[in-house]
Amino acid sequence: MDLLRFFSKSSSNSKNIAKERLKLVLVHDRGDLSPKFLEMIKGDIIRVISEYVEIDKDGLDIKMTRTRRETDNMPIPALVANIPILKIKNKS
């Protein structure tokens, strides 16, 4: 979870935008998420993460999938991201 703390340094505005996007993902997943909407999410994730690290955009893989909740084994949507990091930027 330290990686998540690393990315929490973003401005509260970016945090709120990302939070709202993820809420929309959960709502739209039940009605089959459109490729256009997934591309919008992908663009937002790239923009926010790129403020802190240099990434390999060609190796980036973001997709929606389903997983099972540990507590009751119910299926739930999941956003899975494989983001190759090339270099961590030095921000002071």
C-alpha cells in the first residue's frame, strides 16, 4: 500500500476527479462499460500518474474485470492496471 501513499501526494482536485471517475466505473460496469469511457479513464490515470513517474505508455494495460469479494464471495467489478514505470520523477 506504500505505492498508493506515494500517489496520494496529488492535489485534492486530481484526487476528487479520480475518485468520481472510479465511482462512474462501478456504476457503468453493470451496464457494460463502453470502450470510449474506458479510454477516458485510461487518459485520466496516465495524466495523474505522469505527474510523479515516467511511464511506458506502450506497455500500459488497463482493463475492467470481475473478481470476488473476500467477505461473501460475491462478484464485483475491478479496474486492473499494469503500468510499467520507467523512472520516478524528482518533485520537491
